[in-house]
Amino acid sequence: MTPFERADEAARLLKNPVLRDAFTGIRDNLIVTLEATQISDVETQHEIALMLQLLKRLNGQLLRYVEDGKLETHRQKQANFIERLRERF
């Protein structure tokens, strides 16, 4: 998969209302579970914190794919511009 294809797919996923609802639902459920967890249950609290971090990282990775695609597009435009200048001179 090219960086452009990955960026397009990541952007499509991030715009998908079902996936966005799933992210929100999972996060909300984890927070409710965390709030209901006994203070003495450190292991469960830790597991929930890890799951929240993983969910955040997954979303962040999709955003990075989109940004990487934009950056690659900009690099290609710049390279094409430089090549056109070289051909002209």
C-alpha cells in the first residue's frame, strides 16, 4: 500500500460515522467502568488505562497516516516544481 493509499484509507476511516461512534462508545464505556472500579482494584484500573491509551494511539496513528500523505503530496509537488525549473533552465 502506498503512502497515498494509506492516507486516503485512513482519512476515509476517520470520517466514517460508525467507526467514530465505535471509538466514542468504547472510550465512554471504559471511563464508566473505571469510575465504577473499586479504588483498591489497581490491576483493573491499570488495564483500563492501557486500553484508553491504546484507543488514543490507534486514532493518533490514523491521523499520522493522513498527515504523512499530505506531506508526501507536498514533497512530490515540490520535486515536480524543481524538475520543471531545471528543464526550463
